[in-house]
Amino acid sequence: PSTLAVMLKSHYPLLLVLRLLCICLPGFIQRSEFAEGQEAVYKMFFYGGTDDFLDVPADMLGDDPKTSIVPALITSFVPYAVAKALLSEGEHSIWAPVITFLIPRVWMFFLSIVLDFFTLECLNLVGGQGRLEAAGILATSWASLVIAVRPSKAIVEAIALSGCMASLLSVRSDLLKTPAFLIFYALGVFCRSSFFMYGLILMYFIGTMVMKPDVRYVATISGIILGAVAFLFEFASLAALDSFYYGKLSLVMGGVIYENLTSLVQKVQEGGVLFSLPRVIGSLMITPFHSMTVNTLQEFRVYLAKSISAGQMFVSFPLLVGPLAVILCIEAYDSFRRLTKEVMSEVKGGQKKRKTKKLPELAKAREEEESVYSDTVEMTLTLGLTVEAVFGSGTAGLLSIFPLLAPCILMFHEKIFGAKAFKSAWKWWIAYNMLAVLFFGFLHNSGPVRLATGLAHGEMIEPAGSPPTIYFYKTYKPANYLLHDNILDAKFMSLENVTRTENVHPKVWAAQGHEPGRKFYVAAPATLALTEKQGYSLVAKYNMHMSLESLPRNIDDVLKSSKMNLYSLIEREEDDEIEVEEEEPEGGAWDAEQGGSSRDEL
């Protein structure tokens, strides 16, 4: 049966209901979750790209942007277009935050099914065995339940990587299918420039095929040419879309010049676009090349010193895949031990040459298929971990490494469910993923999202208060677009650069003095235990909140302090006399003397 038929006939549809329910979870995966271009797309529909109230990622600003708009358009354009159609123009709706928060996640829910399909299609191309087990792991993984429904470019990259793997398994039997791989490959490069490393797998497979005695040169050359044409066409199209969004290209249509994508979207909403044969003015900009800022060997060495992240390998990846990471270590150790034993036997010369059995044609073909499959998945996972370790940012975390979930499941799906499973492995798998959903879905920095959606509903912090400015300390700052039309004129600010708690009150109090018409608040984990004596008055509590920056110290703390508190400021005598202390850069005085570079980076 086809992959789609297997997905429909198994327990997979029932488990998808659980994934759909998880779109409501308020947990904040990591600080950059809402800063991957969603607000830039949101501006197109609700502010025309002119409102400074919204925060657009720094990599998408300036004359030399380094982040493509393509992934953000895939994750956010359709949901915000739908949200705009549902909301009345100029009228605040109590459902506005629900629409702007939930509709993107509903859209991502459907994209996550596309990701599952491509992952399972890899197994379909090698006989179809193990698809039920893989579907079960995909549907019960906490990453699929929590991360896959968030509007992030990591999900688009994961779809591109799964599509590349499925295409590679087709290319091995028919080189004329090379364009399919290169289409997904081009999309992945626009998600992250380091995705170009996965092209090495295609080069390896083409090289092994050319070395075969029965190679068909006409089919090989035709496949390479068709693939190159498809890649260049898609690459140029995505670059043109980027250039149009950033204003490097202008579109002339119906006698009207549209300087960028935002102006075209605004005109379409007004209903004044005259569609005709378009004409393009300007120059092409290729954002993946702009993000590759390393040119010389010396710069590359400095770049590696700053970018190598052990956390990606030893923290984020085990957190993402759970028990699969343990199985990976066990399998790697067994493989190393077998290899060592074979090498030692060859060196000693004590082992006789083994006789190879002549297999029937059907069994031989099946063995070759399995070999191709294992080569594809192993190389993809190995390259992926290398890319994350070398080119990954230390702050990227779980979202950055999410695309590697699919190849890891494809490699070890039979070790959790099925005849080859480790004893009680499925129990550990279910237990781990339930705990991960509880932590990352319900607890991890969930207070800021609930605070933002509450303000967007029109809930005033005080019955008759001034416009609020809320500083977030030791927890994540939520995205401003969650406030929607912002009838309270609220502002969100971050105190992530303030490391000393005693500096928070004077810093915020000084800021309040510059804007006497606003009311200032501080949102912080309850574990900090800020008191009135320190100048804080408790305003509201948000239960089920836990921040890794200020974890509970004991079990009693977990039960009593797993919440986020919102405080208003009380004037203190010290604030009139004491200025905010200048804090040392990270790494201490030694680093300051070295111009701000950390000891580890040097």
C-alpha cells in the first residue's frame, strides 16, 4: 500500500488529534521562537510594514540582510492572510489574539503532516517495511507534538531535508529524478546557508553510479542537466522573491510600480491591483550568499572558534530525540567494537577468509536496496550533526536541530516498536515524551505568552491604569505581534543583558522617569522572591511557569514557585541616589581587557 494509505489505516490519525490539541500549549521553546520572520510577514497585513512597535529580526534589517523571507512566507503568509480576512477592519475583536496565535499553528499542523509523509515515503521506496513503527514514533514524539506546530523555519528546513532523503532514494534507481532532490535542496539552502553541505550526499551517490560497469551515460548526463536547470530556476525564483521583499527589485504591473512585496500585499487588500504582464526593475540579491560571511582561512578559523557549539551535540540533540540518543550511542559502540575486532583479526592473520554466499537475484536486489537506504540515512544524520556542531549557533538550540529528528527516526525506528526493539524501549519512549510535553509545552516560560494574549484580549493590569511597559527578567520576552492592534498601547522590553537582580529596580525606575505617562512593570520567575522591601508590589501571578534561568532549588520550591509574577514598582530612597552599576561583560575583567572577546572564543 502507498504511504498515504498506511497513514490513514494505522493509529496515526487518532494520534494526530493529540497533536492538534497541542497547538494550544503556551510553552516557549526558546528565545528566538517568535523572532524568525513571523512579525515581518504580520506587518504586511496589519501594519503595512511601517509600525515600529513590532520587532523584526536584526538579520532582516539594513542594506545587507542575511536571512531569507522565504521560510517565513511559507510558515506565516497563508495564516495571516486568513486572520486578516476574519478580523474586521479597524475593529478590535476579543478573538484577535486567538486568531493571530492559533491560526499559524493550525497551518503548521498541516505542514507537519507533510513532513511526516516525506519521512515515511523514505521507507516506502525501500519496500515499505517499518512504516507503521516509524509513524508511531513520529506521532508520539514530543518534538512532533510541540515543536512541529510552531511557525519556525526549522520545520520548513525539516521538510526540505526529508524531501531530499526521499528523492535520493529515487535517484539511486533513476537519475532522471535528480531534479526532485535539487528542488528540495534549493529550498533548504534558503532556510539556512549551511544546508549546502547535504549536496555532498548527492555527489557521492552520482560518483558511485558513474563507477559502475553498467552505467547508462545518457540517463546520467540527462539527469544532471535536468537537475541543474530545475535548481537554477528555483534558486533564481526564491532569490527574486527575497529581492522583491527587501526592495532590491521593483515590480511594474498595470502601469503601477510596486517597490516591494509589502506594498503589493497592501494594494491587493485594498482591491486596486490591475493584473497584467509584470516587468521587473532592479538587481537580484542572494541572501544565502550574504549569510556566508567567511571568506578567508583566517576568518574561517575565527568563525569556527565562535560557532562550535558542544551544547548542540551533547544537550539539544539528546533532549530532542530522548531514548533514541541512547540507542544511537549503543549502536555506535557496537559498530566500533565489530570494526575493531575485524581489523585486529586481519592484522593477526588468524582469521580465514570468509566465503560469500551467492544470493538469488531478488535477495541481492533487496540487500542492495537496504544498503542504499542505510547509506542515505546514516550520511544525512552524520552530516547534520556535523553541520550543527560546526556551523550551528550556540543559541539556536532545539529549533535548529529539529530537522535531524526524521533521519534519527528512520535509522532506529525498529528499536522502539517492532520485533527488533530493545526490551521495554517503548515504555521509556512514552514516559520521556510525556515528561517533555509537560515541561516544554506547559511549564517552560509559558507565563509571557499567557500574559501577552491576556493583554491583547483587553485585560487591563489595573482597572484604571496608564499604558503599560513590561520588562521581562530571567524569562523570555513574548512577541509584540501577539498584542495585535494593541488597544492598551503596551510595550514589551527585555532585561536579558542585566545579570544582577539588584540592578533591575533602578534601571526600570530610571526608564519610568523618562516616560511619566506610562506605568512600568517587571515580570520575573517567582523563584527570585522579589519583595516590597526591594521595591516590588505583586500585581498578578501566572501559574505553571518555569524558567531555566532561575530554576527552583528544591522540591518545595517546585511546588510553590513554579510560576511567573508580575510586579509594579514602588519608589525607594536608594533610587534617587544610586545609579545603575555598569556590569562586566560575560567572562569577567580579563575579557574586558581583551576588547570584549571571551576567553573561550580567543
